Amino acid sequence: MVCIALSAIPILKKDLTEVKEACKAKKIEWRVKNMPVIFGKFFLSLLQKVNQLEEALTAKGYSSQ
């Protein structure tokens, strides 16, 4: 599980870069007042990836117990 967590770091960095580029395209500035919108999209993407990983591990027979 530690290996999975460590391998997720580059993926999260790539996702954050994509969010930054999307904000630039939409002309959304990186200000404190815009952070809920920016990180909301980032965390939504993160939760989708976690859900996919959970389904893949369950399909392979791993359990949380």
C-alpha cells in the first residue's frame, strides 16, 4: 500500500498542472478567493482516481480488513 501511495505523487502533480493550465485558459487567477474553485476541481479528480483504485483492488481480491 505504501508503494501505491508513493506512486500516486507524480499523478497528483500532473493533475495539479492540468488544473493550473485549465485555469490559465479560462483566465482564472491563482488568488486566495479562487482557491475553493481551483482545489474543488482538483479534489474531485482525486476522489475519482481513488474510487477507480478501490474498484481495481477489490476486483483483484484485496480487502480493507
